[in-house]
Amino acid sequence: METNQCNTPVNLAPPSPSRVGLESNPQGTIVNVGGTKIGGTDIVIIAGPCAVESWEQLFETAMAVKSSGAKILRGGAYKPRSSPYSFQGLGEEGLKLLATIHKQTGLPLVTEVMDTRQIEMVASYADMLQIGSRNMQNFPLLKEAGMCRKPVLLKRGMMSTIEEFLLAAEYILNQGNDQVILCERGIRTFETSTRNTLDLSAVPMLKSLTHLPVIVDPSHGTGLRWMVPSMSKAAVAVGADGLIIEVHYNPDQALCDGHQSLSLDEFDRLMTDLKKISHAIGRDIYL
């Protein structure tokens, strides 16, 4: 056990009894998302718009990110927004658009579920359910996601400790679903120059404590488009198993989070750089 500067013990062990703990599966868990495997030696890139807006927006973005090397398409049909007056997503119509694009591109889908009442419908369209930062400790939702048996992308709460993050994942695994991916997406600190503080130290810490794959969201982690490439490359360098990146075919006109979304050209250039970095650390981008 380590100590901090005040000589107070720091608990770095996962909670016990623990299904998320590394000792329960030292070889590591591989999560299969529609045929794409996350958690092995390859790095998987998930990309797409923050919110589904239209067929044109989704199709052009999906085709471009697939061409650049992304393996999974992200897109929000339901959007939890801080303001009730902000764009809330297209709902089931957005899910139908995602399903159409899936048929045309072959890309597996990940989209957010916000409520236990949405799980059955969202799971009928998506290959993986995303539980966002605001819902990381929505315990009924975690339990329902665990019983659903679909892969789950669990994002760290904006003010959650590593232990709380692992305990949230434990709720899902406790229902018999070990197909869980942990996502570091930045935490709220006193710093105001970025949207959140992207805690890249969480990546090696989590990988030392759990057998679950760990990915990073540099888009929400910074909130700034120009910072996303640098933090993406840093995340790969510290051992992330993948990235989830917001990409839009016209970021300046996006209905949600355009300021942190890469353009199609920016994403393509980033993928070129990521391939070099992954090769340098003995890994590869999953193509």
C-alpha cells in the first residue's frame, strides 16, 4: 500500500469481492463488438459524430472514418444535455438512421442509453451500449445493462475516483456480463482552460487493477478540437486499448459539441500519426 504526502494510506486495490479485479482474469478480457475485438494487442478506434443529425451527416462521416481506419461508429440518438433547451437527439429516428448506416458500411454501432426504459429498444439497434459520465452511478441502469448481455462502454463519472469507477463496472459484471469497456473521459477539477482534465494516469492505473479493456475519450476530455490529436497520441502511448473520437463532416455546423469534433481531414491525419505511435510501442491500429 502506498502513502500520500500526509502519510495517509492510499488504497490502490480494486474492491473486494471483485469481478473486475485483474486477479479474476489475469489474461485480460477481450470484448467483442460486432466482430471487432477490443482488449488485445491491437488498438481500436471508435469515431463518429456526437449526435445523429441527418442521413447525409451520418453517412458522409461514417464512410470517411471507415476509410481512415475506424472500426466502430459512434453517434448519439439520445443526448443528455446540461441545458433542457439544447438539442436532445433524434431518439428512435436516430437509431433507425444508425441501423441504415450500419447496413451500408458494415461498421458496428455504439450509442448511449440514458434510462432503463430505453435499453431494450437501443439494444435492438446497437452493437454496444454506452453509459455516459452522468449515469456512471445510475445503479438500476447498470444492473439492466448487465442483464442485457450486450457489450457496455462505461464512461468514468466526471467527479469519480478510480475505485468508484471500478465499483460501477462491478454492478454490470455482477449481473453476469463481463463484456465491459472502461472509458476515461476527463474529470472535473479546478482547471477551467479545458472542458475537463483528461486523467491519462488513469489508463495505466486501471490496467494494473482490472482485466477490462481501457479506452480514452480525448474529445470530452479536453473540449477543444486542436487538443484532440495530441491527447489521442498521448493516450495510445500510455497504453490505452482504443480511443473514442468525435468526428463531424462539418464541425462548425454541428448541433452538438462541434468545437471538440475533428473534421474528416483532421481525423485522417490523426490516424496516420496514431499508426506510427502504435507501431513504436509494439502495437497496431486494428484495420
